[in-house]
Amino acid sequence: MPHKLERPFFWKLRNHPVHFLGSIHLSRKDGYALPAFVMRQFETASAINFETKYEVLSIPDSRTQRATGSLISDIGEELFNIASSILLDVPNLERLNPEGVCYLHLPLSAYSREGLVSGNGVDSVLRKFANKHARRVYGLESDSQQFDALFSDCGEETLTILRRYLLDADLLRQEALDIVNAVETGDLDLLSIIRAKAHNAAPRKIKILFPDREARWVAPIERLIATHKQGIVVAGALHFAEPDGLLSRLRTKGYEFDRLEA
């Protein structure tokens, strides 16, 4: 039976019929269910904005493979052997770039070992709902822009994070459980702690993944607001972490929000 999110990260834009939902891209085995007061807004929304218009079902090999060099030369033979023992089902591991291993393959492996299902999170549930009920879906950015951010070459910063993940098998697992726990409990403070820790560990990558993208999302959100239509914006929960997340950025432009819990 799906786990019900009793305290979702759900806000209403004051004086406008636009709502914001903090989502998660993975779930426990049985998935998640949103409370009725959230689903009512989806049932009546005329425009739903996800991070991207279409669900990303696969990532082009060109984003994770390298043209020159090898992963062995990046991290050394000992760590490469550890990576190989973890990523048994990943072909041509030596030809992958560090970003693909660090931010795609290792996390997916950690999720699987913990019994977490990638691609079965809140956003996936809502996409299925939107498709079933023929709701108009928009994207805050293109697939290509999202890939550019995720696989942006951050050089030695990424190699440092990759080495940490390989030397501490529990680190990725705990990071995944922290975000799952924050979403399941509706703990905004924990969400903010997670984002701050991520920034401290990888400031360049986190800037690209979060503030830079959130700045780009402001324009399509303001276009939605200007239509005065009932709409919903769905993005990963960490984009709503304080004090520098998406809503904080919109507050600087004069918008106000109320978190809804019933």
C-alpha cells in the first residue's frame, strides 16, 4: 500500500490560483500517495509545470561517456576496482566520465540496494495522473538544460566527491534516506540542512543544479502567474529548501506564499 504523505511540501501563492509542490524522484517499494487536499488542486488545475515537459526515461550515452582518457586514470586502479565491484551491470565503466558515475550510476545502485525505486516518486505519480486526465503539461526547462546541469564538468570537485562515495559505501545510502525522511515527514528544516550540506561538499555543482536552474525557472513561473489560470508547479523538494530555494527567489520579486497542510 502506498505511503501517504501527510505533510507534503505544498504552498499556495497568495492572491493567485497557483500552487507549488516539492516532489521526490524516488520512493520506497510501494510508492507514495498524496492527501486529498493536494489532489483536488491537480484535478482542477488547467496547467501543470514539471521540471521538464516530458518524463526523462533514459539518458543519452553521450552525456555519460567520454571522448578521451579513462576513469582508471581519473581515480586510480584501486578505486576503479571498487567502482567495478559496485556497478557490475554497467558496461564499459572505464569509458564513463566522472559526472556520470558520481551523479547517476552510483546513486541508482545505492537506491536499489536500499530498496528505493528510482522513477517511482511523487512526480511520476502526478505525471500519470496528468496523462490519464488529459491535463496540459509544461516544462520549466528542456531535457537538454537539465542534462547540462546534471552532467556539467566540475573537474576535481566531482572527483573528490566520487572518491568519497567509493571509500564510504554508506554515504550515498544515508544521503538518500535523509531526503526520503524529509519528504515523508514534511520536515522543511531537515530539507534545508540537506541542501546546505550538499553545497558545502560540492559548491560548484550545487550552484549549477539548484540556484542557477531556479533562476531560469522564474520566467516560466511568472508567465503562468500572469495567465491567472489555476496552475501547479512541481519540482524536486530540495528546490524549496530555505533560505535560498525557489520560493525565496520568488519572494525577492514580491510574491508571498502560504504552506498548506490540510
